Amino acid sequence: MGIEPTTSKVEAAEEVAKSWFQVFQDVKVNLAKVHSRQKQQADRRCSSAPSYSIGSQSCKLSKKWIGPYEVLEVLPNTLKLKL
């Protein structure tokens, strides 16, 4: 899979193909390292979502932001609020 060096009767063409293949392999390795490093940096700053329960009031939903709203139902990705 990927770029395969071809065979040629011209030695210079073979050398160029080999060098490009090596560059391609190096780029793949370095991209994997960078991807891993970026994931570590992003995960370091992530915090877990607050847990809500039915009937509770959240500070984020306080009077400063028009609320507080009562939590009626906790859904997988959202909350159902009493408006």
C-alpha cells in the first residue's frame, strides 16, 4: 500500500525513486508522532462534563445567564430543562 519504487534501467531514476520512498516513509512516521503528541496536549486540557441530576440547578444556568432552570430530564448529550 502506498508508493512503491519502480525498477528502471537508469540508475539515477532508481536512486530518486528510492529517496522519495524513504522521504514518504519518514513523513508517515513523523505524522504519527505529531498526531500522538497533539492528542496528548488536547487531552491534557480536557475536563470531564459535570454530572446533572433531575431537579438540580446548575451554576451555568444561574441568574447571570437568565436562569436558573430546573433539570427535568438528563439525556445522553443534553438536558431537558423547565423553561
